[in-house]
Amino acid sequence: MCVGSAHASRLVVGMKVGIDTGGTFTDFVWQANGRLHIHKQLSTPHDPAEAILQGLALPQMPPQAEVVHGSTVATNALLERRGAKTALITTQGFADVLAIGRQNRPDLYALVPQKPPPLVPGRWRFEVDERVTAAGAVLRPFNPADLAPILQTIAAEGIEAVAVCLLFSFLYPQHEQQIKEAIQAWQAARAQHLRAPGAALFVSLSSEILPEYREYERTATTVINAYVAPLMSRYLQRLAQGLNGRILSIMQSNGGIISAATAGTEAARTVLSGPAGGVVGARYVAQQAGFDQLITFDMGGTSTDVALCPGRLPTTARGEIAALPLRLPIIDIHTVGAGGGSLAHLDAGGALHVGPQSAGADPGPACYGRQGHGWGVEVNRESPLSTFPSFVTVTDANLVLGRLDADHFLGGAMRLDEVAARVALAQLAVQMGASAPEEAAWGVIQVANANMERAIRKISVERGYDPRLFTLLPFGGAGPLHACELAQRLQIPQVLIPAVPGVLSALGMLVAAPTKDFSRAVMAQAEAAEWDVAAWLRPLRARALAEMSAEGFAPEELTLHASLDMRYKGQSHELTIPLGASLAFTVAQFHQAHETRYGYARREAAVEVVTARLTAVAPSTPPSLIAQPLHEADPGAALLGEKLVWFGQRPLPTRLYAREKLQPGNRLAGPAIVFQYDTTCVIPPGWETAVDAYGNLMCRFQ
């Protein structure tokens, strides 16, 4: 697939548009005349490209600007199990590795635990008679004739993609390459015989996508890539056609961008691209404002993503998506099913729950006015949403409590239906035995906050970090609505609300640099004499320079970051440690990291190196955030009025402000509500807020 030009993307110095596709809105950010410009477009879940092209067609959009896109195509394909028809070819005796997995029990107390079915059913998992030893020596060579019956079945079943994962192929990849070449030759001969090219069969090799040890994780990751790549490739082709020559780049899960051509073949690298863009954007804004210890809090329409940034982007090679392991470098983000569109309901015991089900963009919250007064009449009876007697969402609860305003949503471009929200909350109040819709709404907010509080504790306290030493940076359409109350519950002393929190993920697309990750299994023993780091990194460096050169970047422009996956001898899991000036320093850093994460270190124990990693980063020019001179403290020019807003289960007189009229240096005390186009900021009682030189709201609890 060819989408755009990698060389052109390096040489063109011009404007960029960052685009993030969310469950409810598609966000656009670009910089012109020294200012950031934003736009929000309702998403089109059936085809995300429609909303993108509709937004880019608006008159205010910069013509022919490069597009940097955070895509949810791969994510949704995995979550909804609607990827390509995929086959697996593996070593004889290992066809069931996907079904066996690790035999973990995520739900420890389930009497009859249910595992999700593998992405590749049993009849599409094939074995070939080849064998490589654990030392990388060929025990039984691969015979191409073994593929003939497999390829006949693949053709008969209409398979679209093939994942190839052979035992120990990370040490000896030649057999996998032979299988790929045989499939390509077979396909060419078949097309010539049928006198029709037909659809290309996508082939994903584990030795290319993940040349590391651990058979199950390597197989699962290779299958994920094969499962989503055909969909991503077709989506990017459609999008590129509509872009009329604009250069297109895609956000990766690791916080960097790649060309659309690479994203089409390595689609597994994009499954968390939207949330990763948010963390990149949040860290950039925080650094500009002088904050380095950061907890990011991204609350959107369907979920909340949190990440802890202890002075750096938190990357990991151990991820999970749709209950499947994903062994590719990603930003370490924890997600919970709590968002503005999360549905509130009572369980069989009468307990209130919020999420993980969501009303999404269609029908959306009750206040969007798309559900009708019968609540659910317009929803297909077979839809999971039909099980909810009333469509009460977190957004509806915020509106009923006065925290959202019907006339100030999306800068007044979209009026909310407060009557519909109150009717929905009144129904929930009856089920709860509450006396008023506001009481039910307060309960919904508290349950949602508790879910998000647990998520933040998981990425901070449970990993040895004290949240009181960090700054909370909320973003997403709903993040600033809940941030201060969450910070108060966690004793986080300050909250930094950026100037454009509702589109910060799209801003992250503009900040991200072109990045590619490379790795190889090392499995070095504890003796330092066997640690030849230069030899481990040499092939990775050669591959990095070659592939980045193909993307249009000269070797002297690149920055290379090396790291090692390390563990104590006898352990099963590793920590990724940046390579220091010496091995002794790197080992010392491993001991420190182990003590921080697990509460102890065994400095006398032998240390093993499992995997060597190299990240190549190309230069990038992020949008400039220009500091403005501070003005007087009085924010009177931005004051819109006052109304009653619920805090602590009672209504309080609350001042209302227009954010675009706030000036650097202005100060305001809670309770207060700050309206802006892309979100609404809630400042509870007891909180003081100052506008800094960059237009951020710096909130502190007094």
C-alpha cells in the first residue's frame, strides 16, 4: 500500500493538522498566525474517515496541511472482534498456543471463568514440520511442499491475512521468510492462472513484528497485527483518496508517529494511538508550564485513560488490548470504562454502577436529544443498550447538577436538552429510592469519581509513587469537570488545566516526533563477560538507520535511545532500563527501579539481560506555546453571571466565567464554572485558581 510520500513528509516544512478520532467527537488542532485553532466534529463510527474529511472541508481549515492522525480503527476492530479473517501458521505441535495462553484467571472468584475465544479459530491454525533449537540451530529444515494443502484451505476459506510464528524464529528467522516468499509466489501464480489479481493476502511475520522470546505473547502480537492490518490498510487508502494529496502520518501507541504506509503494514503499533497522543500533549504542556512530575487524566465520552509521567514518558513493552497481550512498545496507560457517556444503572442488589457500557455518540446521553422521550424507543432491541431502562449518563448528571450548562456546550454550538436529562435522572431516582433527580445525579458523579480514583491509585500508589508529589493534568471533554474533586480525594495538591484540554490528544499529534522501535532477544547470562552490548545493538542500529532513511531521514539527524530488559536470575518478568554510560550504572539503575516498583532489591543477586531495545527518533518542530505578560488579578471581564451549582449534595451560588476572556494573571476562587468551546472546568469550593502565562488554569486546594 502506498499512502502519501515518506520522503515528502520529511522535506515539506509547512502547517500540520492534528486529528484525534474519539467515541463521540473527532478533534482537530492546528496552529496559524502564532495561535492554536481547534475544531470538534461529531464522530462517524461507521467510517471515521467521514468525520475527518468533513472537518477538513471547513473553510477555516488550512489547505494542503499535513495530517497527523490518531486512529481507533485497530482498537475498535479488536474490541468488537471484527478484524480480517486470519490464519496462523506455526511449528508442528504449537497450533493451540493461542487457546492455551498463560492460563491466567483475570476474575479470580468466577466459578465458571470464561476466556474470550482466540482471534484465529482452530480450523484456521496450521502447522508445518520444521524445528529450530533454543540455540538457533536448524533441527528440521522447512519444506515448502508442506504449504500446498494449507494454501488450498486458505483460498477455499477466503482468508485475508496470515500470521506466521514459528518456534525460536527470533533466533533463526529464515524459515518464516521462506514461508512468506512461498505464499507470495503461490499468490502470483494463482492470479496468473485465474487472470485476475484478486485481493492481496497480507502476511505478518513474528520475526519482523516482534523478534523476542515468549511464544504466547509473540504469537498473539503477530496475530493481532495480521488481524487488524487489512482493515487499517483499506481505511488509510480511503482516507488518503479523500485527502487529495495531503501528507498523512499516523500516531503510534509509543508516542511517536510513523508514515501511513508503515501503519498499514504494522497496524498493531497503532492500537492505543489516541490515548498516547493525549499523554504526549499533556507532558508537552506541563513542561512548558514548568511541571515535570505529572499524572495525566484523560476523560472522554466512553472511557478514562490515566498515566503517570515521572519526568519522562512512561513506556512499556507489556500491554494488553481486548484481553490479549500486545508485546509492542506503548505508553503505559491504564483505562477504565468511565466517561461522559458512561451509563448509570442499578444491579440486581440495588447497587449503583456507572459504566463500562456507554451511550457513545449515537444515541449519546439523554441531553443530546437523540433518544426520544420514551428512552430507548429508537434503539434496536438487540442492542446491548436496550437492557438499560433509562439512558442516564455522567454527562446528564453533570447537567442536572448545574456543572454543565445547556447554553454553553461546545461554545453554544450545540444546545443540551436539560429537560430530557432531568426526566432520565428522575427515573433513576425512583429506582434508587432518592427524593430528587439531583440526588441521583450526585450519586452517579460519586460512583464515576470512585472508578477513576481507583485507576489513578493503580498507576501511582500500587507502583510505589506518592500521588501527593505529582500534578494532575486533566484533559478530554470531561476531564476538567471532575479533576479537582479527584485530586482532593487523592490529596494531589494542584491541578493544571491546559488551554485546550478537550483536544489535547489532537495537540499531541502535532507534538509527536517520527519514531520507530526495534528489539531483539538477548537472553544473556549473569556473567558480565557475556554482556556485549555493542554486539546486541549493532544489528538494531543498522536496521534503524535503513528504515528511517527509507522514511526520508538522514542518519545524522536521528537520535538513538538504547535500553535493556533486565531481571534477577530466576525471575519471569523484566523491567526496561535505559542504557547508561556503563553497564555498572545500568545495573544500579535496575536495582533502584526494582525497589521502586516492588518494594525491594536484591543487589547481591545475578542480573540477566533478556531483550535489547533501540528507539530511533527524528527531529520534529512542535507548535510554539508563547508566554503572555501577566495582567491584573481581577477576572471581572470574563464573568458571565452566577447560578446555583451542586457541591457536597447541596446547591451553592457559583460564578460563571468565559475562558476566552480570562487573562494571564487573573485569579478566581471556587466555587466557579469556566466555560470554553472544548470543555467545561469545575472549580469546587476551597480551590483557588490562577491563569498562568500560557493560559493554563493552575488550581490549588487551600
